[in-house]
Amino acid sequence: MTMRLPASADALAIETSEIDGRTVVALQGALDAGTAPQLDEQFAEMSRRGVTQVDLDVAGLEFMDSNGLAVVVAEHKRAKADGGGLVIHHPSRRVIRLFQTYGLMSYWSSGLGCRPRGRAHRTAGLIPARNCSLG
């Protein structure tokens, strides 16, 4: 059996924007051992600017491993400690499964309900019905 990695396994694009007082961080590519430090540095820079409300749009992620998961969980803890929070938008089944595998489903807020992106998934804008909040 041959394991195929996504074509962009060594690349991660990070785009940030501001919407309604929240910082949106959109990821595209792979979030793994090689790219997780990029996201960690982006989060550190946001922390230095006092950002506490983070929307993480993972619709463009092709791959995520435990290294990426660790960065996301650390940012959630930092934002929450600073009086804010982190909301994950458009998670794929793979991202949700990664949280399940590591026993981190308790991080998802049960109030919003976590649904994976579907065929009708739109990459432009945030779709509140498909958000998952880390509690």
C-alpha cells in the first residue's frame, strides 16, 4: 500500500483578514510538521497585536496532522485565556476525525453542532451554520 500525500504537502498559504472585529485566518495546503511553525508564528504575531477573537477557516486544508492540531489547540487556549476564543470554519471530515482520534472532541462546543463541509460549500465568506467553536 502506497501512501500519497497532497501535492502541496510542503506548502501552507495563510491569509488573514478582519471581519466584524474578528480576525479570520484562512488556510490552504497542508498543516503538518513542516508547516505548523508558520501558523504558530502567525498566531504569535496576532497575540502581540492583542487579537483574541480568531476565526480559523480550514476549507482549503488538504492535509492536517497532529503537529497542526497542536498549534490550533494552543491558539485556542491562548485566545480563551485572553478572554476571546477560536472558531473553526468549514472543517472537513478528516479534520473532525483528527480531533476524534486524539480525544479532543470535548473541545468542540456542542451548542453550534459541527458539520463537515458539503458539496454546497462556499469558499467566499463565512457560513455560520458550518462553524465549530472550540469550547
